[in-house]
Amino acid sequence: MLSAAEWAIVALTLRVGSVAMLLTLPLAFALAWLLARGRFPGKTLVDALVHLPLVLPPVVTGWLLLLLFAPNGPVGGPLSRWFGVTVLFQWTGAAIASGVMALPLMVRAMRLSIEAVDRRLESAARTLGAGRWRVFTTITLPLSIPGILAGLVLGFARSVGEFGATITFVSNVPGQTQTLPLAIYSALQLPDGDAAVLRLSIIAVILSLAALVTSELLARRSGRGLHVL
């Protein structure tokens, strides 16, 4: 059985992961669409920058976020001066770090889904008089939705396991930024923390496994649907 404090950690982890996905979804889809359908100079560089968090040490990513969102940083400065908002040592900062780390996985899943849409269907719809927006909303987007959902779920799984960028960016503050991985790390430092580590690790495994299975099922459904069409 989890204690009240451990349930609060699980709830915070779910909130951080959910908000991270909602914040990242528009950007992830826009980048996926750009990389799947766009033709422009520097496309390879944009692709590399999108996937950079996958290969960059998470501590470096967290440090870069810290520079951006610091009170005198290019993003944190205006937020603090104009709106009185700071994300340092706040759960919102943990959501930002999780979203950044999950972005490459989301973009990749969505891009593959968009690329799998048969362009002949779109061309046929345009031949019959449908505009670009109608083609997108009635053909491209519906066929891409399983892949988009798969990317969301996969990104959520990545968010649940995020550690390095989060602890570097917003530290390990109980009740604010201490998600499951950070709580497990803290429990490992305690002489009698083995039981807490076991309980929290089981929850982390269950959440991650459920997200991965869901993502795989959605990806297979997307593949079957496109194959039939």
C-alpha cells in the first residue's frame, strides 16, 4: 500500500505528464507535418535539432532550459517582468522539461503516421473539388489520428520516466517537482528507503508498460487502417 505522500507523488507525476503532452502536442504535430510534407533548405538541420534531446545528455538539456527560463533569461525574463510568472522550482517547470524530452518521440510517431497516408487519396479529393483544408480535416487528419495518439501516449511514457533534465532545471522539491523518478532517487539515499523504492518502482513500471502497450496497439491499428485503404 502506498502512503498518502506517495499517492501525492503519483498524482503529481500524472499531472506533469498530462500537461506536458497537452503543451507539446501542437508543436509536435506542426514539426511532424513540416518534416513529413515540407521541402525547404535546412530540413536536415531542423530534423537534427528536433531529435537532439534523444542524444544530448539530459543534464545539458536541463541546463539549457535553466538558462532560457532563468529570471534574466530570454524566456524567463519576460515571463517574470510582464506576467510575474516563474517556472523554476515549480511543477510547471517539470512539465516543460518532460515535454522537451518527449518531443522527439512524439514528432517521430506523428511524422511516420502522416507519411503513411496515401497521397493519392488527397489528390483524388482535390480533383473532386475539395480544398486543402477540407482534404486535411476529412482525409489526412483522420488517417493520422492513431499515430498521433500513439505519439501522445509514447510521449507520456517518456514524461513519466524523465529525471535528468527535470532535476537540473527545477530541482527535487517535494510536492512541487518531485515526480516518481525523483522520489525514487530520494528514497535510494535513505537507509530504510528500500520499501519505498520498491513501491514507487512498481508504479513507474506499471504506468510505463501500460503506455507502451497502448502506443503499440494504436500504431498497429494505424498500420492496418492504412493497409486496408
